[in-house]
Amino acid sequence: MNTNLFEQRVLPHHQTPASIWGQGGSAYDDFSFGISDALAHTAQRLSAKPKEQVLDVATGTGWSARNVARSGADVTGVDISPALLAAAQELSAHIRPLIRFEMGDAERLPFADGHFDAAISTFGVIFAQNHERAALELGRVLRKGGRLALAAWPPSGSVAQFLAVIARHSNTPPATASPLSWGEPGYVQRLLGRDFELSFEPGVNHAYHPDPTTSGISIGWGLDHCGNSSAALTLPSWAPCARMSTLIIRRSPRRSACTCGGST
């Protein structure tokens, strides 16, 4: 890891979460596979065009970046975790056009104003600690008339229950703002309404995971309210359907955005 670049690009309050997110390395791609119906849906709603400049915020192992690249768009993925970026680079090496992966913090994106035609974040930017700052950055790096597609979980349902279990076993205080707030239309309107014309699409995503009672595989999941701590949790072979909310982006004289969401 380039320590200097990490300290320059990742804000201090995200440096510990970065190490936690990266613990799974390339195996985190299996989690993305488990919720891949939601990731594919959000990329399809973004509807990127060939040669468009598209940003994937909190790209993880690059699953959504690869989905978007299928359109022929020029995709850049950013993340705070060096381990996940290395995995994304390896897993995406066969994709054409090549996807660029860069270290970057959602609250301080390393790009010029209006650089991108479109942006996507699938259950990613919601974990930034300062929601207002992250929202401003999304508006800043998109050109006028640009498009933004977000996938988020609402504050109720199976994902909220799951995160509550993790939090009970965490030694960190609750986050000042829950990542699940991004699944509330009114909350997102306050965050993004100045820069975007918003539309919301409620939906359901399925989450499938290995069953340790039959496969011998157990999954450790490392998130509390804001991705700050880790705890082990055994998951069934399938998890309940999760409500999700997709913020769907429409072209407009202003920038446009769409939130896709899921629920039980």
C-alpha cells in the first residue's frame, strides 16, 4: 500500500473503516454476487452510453463498475480500501474498455468539477460518515444534465435487523447518521435536491449466501452502523429479500438522480 497516497486521499475518519472493509480482499466479490440482482438493476437504470465518463463511488471489488462498462462507457472506480482496489483491478483486467481504479474518498473525490457524465454507487456512498459532504461531492463532479444512480437500503427491514445484530457486538458508538437514512426519500431530497431532480424507485433485492451447516463455509461480516467495526455472523443459504430504494436518474437541465431501494 502506498501509505502517503492513502493518507492524502482518505480522510482520517475513514482510515479505520478502510482497513475493515479491506479485510475480505477479493472474497468480498462473493458478497457482491449475493446481492448482484440489485447491482445489475441499478446499472441498467443508469443506462450508460458508449464513451461516457462514468464514476463508481465506493466501488469495492468493482462489480458495479464492470456492469456499467458493459455499455462501452469509460468507467472510473474509487474506493478507500487499497485491498479492495487491488482486487477490483485483478478481477476487472479482462474488461474493455479498461476500468480505471483510484483511491478516493466519497467526501473528497479527486476529480475536477463536472468531470463525469454519470455516476453510480450501489450500497457504497451510504457508508460515508458525513452524508452532506458526500452528497455535495456527487453534485460537484457531475456535469449539468448528468445522471446519478444510487442503491440504498431503507431504515426498516432485514438489513436494518442485520446491522442491529452487528452493532450489538460492536465496541464502537452508534454513527451520528445511519447509512440506512439514504433509503428515506425525504432525507435524500434534503441531501441531493439542490443539485439534482430526483425520482425514487422502491424495489426488492435478494441476498444469497453460503450455508455453513451444509458447505462448511461461514461468513464474517464487518460492519456496524457506519462500517467502523467488525463481528462474525453466520448467515443462512439465503437471506430474506431486502427492500431497496433506487434513486433513478433522469436527464434534466440540472443534474438528475435516482435512488433504488430494497426491503423485506
